[in-house]
Amino acid sequence: MINKKLPKMWYGGDYNPEQWGMEEWKEDHRMFKLAGIDVVTINVFSWALNQPGENTYDFAWLDETMDRLHAEGLGVVLATSTAAHPAWMAKRHPDVTRVDFHGRKRTFGGRHNSCPNSLTYRKYSGRMASKLAERYRDHPALLLWHVSNEYGGYCYCDHCAAAFRVWLQERYATLEAVNKAWNTRFWGHTFYDWDEIVLPNGLSEEGEGNVSAFQGISLDFRRFMSDSLLDCYKIEANAIREYSKDVPITTNLMGTFPQLNYFDWAKEMDIISWDNYPSITTPVSETAMVHDLMRGLKDGAPFMLMEQTPSQQNWQAYNSLKRPGVMRLWSYQAVARGADTVMFFQMRRSVGACEKYHGAVIEHAGHENTRVFREVAELGEELVQLGDTLLDARSDAKVAIVYDWENRWAIELSSGPTVELQYANEVHKYYDALFKLGIQVDMVSVKADYSKYDIVIAPVMYMVKSGFVNKVEEFTAAGGTFVTTFFSGIVNENDLVTLGGYPGELRNLLGIWAEEIDALPAGQFNQIVMKEPLGQLEGSYNCELLFDLIHAESAEVLAEYGSDFYKGMPAVTVNTFGKGKAYYVATSACADFLQPFLAKLCSDQGIQPLVKDVPAGVEAAKRVKEGRSFLFLLNHNAEHTSVNIGEGKLRDLLSGEIMQGTANLPGRGVMILEGME
């Protein structure tokens, strides 16, 4: 459980008292109490303050802050301060700054400008974490360690190049194996010495738009950089563990952030935490999907909502305000999908620099008479009311969607077949259809245990990793329903094509083979034409993007293409495999096909929606705990709506109201319904 030391849903966020003085601190404390704030994250960017010189440390301000916050009844998430190195370090040790994609050496400035393979950075960051852990390990305010902040950004310096070669030697052992994995006889790239390998950037293999001439080296470089940054996290985490054995350690992730393989990172983190910053136009289901992905990183364990804004961002093109009620609504969306904390960035708006227009609990007005503060305080009261009721509650989904960062890298590095193919978007199409049906979903890795699910969906599983085919064949043979799509089964882990016809290793399971893949520009369509009605599916549906030209072997053809020279070729197939079924959707289907298609598959497996006939704009989610079930209903519409909740009696944890039959949800309203015996 995240909240052992403070057994309620933590409420608070990033606080920077070092940017203010005593008068503001007193006012902060008064307003924190008014808002129900009980946890703050501090010391995120204070390395220069903590270490003014190479061998000089000064924690006086932090000692005072920790003691004062504890006296005020606040718990502390203590960051290690290493997300931005001090100016003196960059001046004295130039190796600490990065080289960018274009080969330019950075100077001091910004943040996340530290080379992850700089021995200087690794030494001083580990030393800082060690000193903090030794000093504050027994402090009564300490709840959680927070290593660095929002890891990301690649470096292309000589230190990284040398470290990459070592990483390759550990992975492949010989240059012969590297040459084979990267297919280097193409374009005369054969390597005869490790030092001949240079980093793939704008000076070598890669161009603008994330396209590489050699996907093998670019794919391995991304693996290497994810590992390098993870090593930096582990250096600090291990330093903390030398002194602080029992306090959990985390760092804040960023959802579907493309640069890091978060399933690898999750293995090293005690708690998953992440920062949620949708825009006003982000689909509600996309935010829900990412919450579910964060929950899935540690096999369904609750996560921390570490950051969100109370009102608006400062870094998007159009930084819209959260409309009245939306901050509360989106906070409960996170809780509905597994969050056991509600935290903000930031507690008080900065007076200067780039985040001075980023929203805060305490605005520049400096008092409680603002809309934002009133909403924060109202939510704080509700979280106190909920107490520990929801803590450590889990999902009981029977449908899983597979998400894989390395598969995404390989797809998006590929030269062809279309620039329009975006892996996360295709995954979201399937998630969105289930979301609108009111079907609970777990987001899982290629290495997850699929036996607890009835349906496993792996959209655009371009890269088939070792062991994956055996897993899905065993799952399907035991009675499961497996679904995959176009552009699947194409390559192995080195991005080398599996010869013999697509979908490669998945061919036996799916009972098909594909000989060509057509690509059409955005806005051009073909059609999925049903051969016979399937549930509510009948007639014709648009499809787009890519079109596999497939031949049925053992599979049954459910639908065909409706136009072009491949009119009449299979577009959707199903293959009986053992006790289960494996479906293949050979093109990017539109929503009006996917919803009834997935509804039929769920119905066949006895999977029912959380509520019947989910109204448009209403989100349903469920958490379970010790035999208790909590149904969340969230109305993302500005207008009132009604939801059919069935005939059993349910009690709303927020209002205390007992209801059955129909729940009346106000605009942007929330209900948390528990069944009554």
C-alpha cells in the first residue's frame, strides 16, 4: 500500500518554499489547512542550493523546512534534487552536459541537461541521494523518496558512444552478432571494430521525423538510452537504500512518453507515479487509457497521481483553463483507474521564469478567494470523507490490451509503409471502443500473465518478441479470445523481417498469410464488407491507413474489402485454435466497426458492461477491495445526464444517497457507488 504511514488518499503536490520567505510560508500553511492539503513534495530542483560548491553541502534550509512542515502536520515526499545540475558543475566538469541530436554540445541551462553516462553526474547525483538519505531517513515527516524528476532526453556525446559500445558487447558478445542483428551488409555498413560504431543521430543514420536508415542500431540505441537513464535512477535509489530501508522510492513517469520503456523501469520502482497533463482537446478515453497503462506497469497495483494542474498548463500551444468542476472530475478519473493519491503541480505559482503561468493551488492573487482554491478545498473535504475506503482497491478486468514501447520504437523508426501509422493511436482506437461500451480494460506488457483474462488484444504487434507467440497460443488454446491487427508479426526483436509471409510467427495461430500491404493517404478509405451479420455488425464500414492483402488458410473469412483491386479479399478473419478463437483485422477499422465488433467478442465471453447503455460522455470504471465493489460514474459532459445502474441498491460514497434503477449525474458530476447487502 502506498499510504501506510498516512492512511488516506494523499492530497497535495509540489511545493517550493525555497522560492519564498517567512510571510508566504505562514500564509501557505494557513491555506493548506483550509484546502485539506496533507502531503507536499519538496526539494525537486534544489541541487544548487544544497550543494553550492564541489565539496560544500548546506542543508540548513531543508532541515528547517522538514521540521516546519512536520510541525504543521504535513507529510513530505522528499525529492533528491538531481533533475538539474548546478552551474558550477557544468563549468568545472564539461562532461556533465549533453550533446544534442545534431551534434551540438550543450552549455549550462534548462533542466534534464545532464548526460546520463557522465561519470561526474553519476558520482555527484549518487552522493547527493546518499547524503539526503543519511540525514532524513528517520525524519517523522518523511513518507516517500522521489528520485530526480520526469526523466527523459537522449545524449549523443562521446561518453555515451563509448558506453553504447560496451552495452552492445554485453548484449551481443561479438561484432559478428551485431552485424547479423543489424543486417549491416545493406549499404555496406559491416563493422570490423567496435570503435567504428557511432551513435545514430542527425549526423549519421537518423533524419528529422524519427526515421532511421538502419532501424537495428536506432532501436538498440533507444534501448540503451532507456537503460542508461534507468541506471541513473538506480544509482540514486541504491544510495538511498543504504540508509533508508523501509521508505518507498519512486520517480514521476509521463504516461506514453516515447523515450523510455516504462515496463523495465517499473521493476526498479517501489511505487508507480506519473504526471497527468491532458489538454482541453485530449479525448477522455485517452487519459483513461494512460491511467490504466500506469496501473498495468506493476501488475495492477495502485499508482500515484504525482502531478496535475489545478487550472492550466503553461507549456501547451493553447493553455486552456480547466472549466468549473473539471479538476475534481479528472482527479476522480485517476482515482477510478487506480490512483491512491491526488497531487498537483504546483502549490504556489512561481513569481518568475517559465512556470510563472502554470496553475497552482495558491494563485498570484495570494488568497483563498479564487475559483480554483474553492474547488481544491471542496475536493480536499471529500478525500477526508473517503478516508481509507478506496486505498489499495484493484481492477478485476477480463479484457487486456497489450502495449509495448519497443514495438512502438520499431514501428515509428521504420521507413514505410506510411508516415501516418502511430502505434499509440492505433492502441487507443481499441481502448476507446471498449471505453464507450463500458468495458473495463487492463493495459499489460508482452510479458504479462494472460491467464486471468478472457480477451487479449494486441493491436499492430509489428515486433514479435521471444516467447510471445507461445504465450498467446497457450492463452487461446485454453479458451481465450485473441485479437490482433494489420502490420503484425512482421519482425523479430532486432527488426529483421520474419521470412515466409506475414504475419510470421503468428501465422499458425491466425490461420492466414499476407503477401502485400497497401497504404493510402489520409482521408482515403476502403471498406470492410461483412459476409454475414455478426452480432450487430452487418453491411459495410470504412477502413483506412493500411490494408493487408491476406489469404485465409484455416481461418474463416468474416468480412472482405469492398473496393480497389483487392475487392473481395479477406479483411476480417477468425481462426479456431484449441478451445479459443484468434481474430485478425487486416486494416485500420473505424469506430463504427470496432464498437459492435468488440461488443460481440465480449458478449461471446460473457463479459458485460459495467452499466448498460453508457450515455455518450459518461465514463464507468470499477475498483474492488476485500469483497467490496466500487462503481465510478463520471459525467464528462457539461450537462446533466441519467445512467441505468440496475435494480440493486447502491450507496454513493460522496453524497450518502441510496439509489437504484437510475442515477442522475449533474454536469461534470461524479458518483462512487457501493453495493448494499
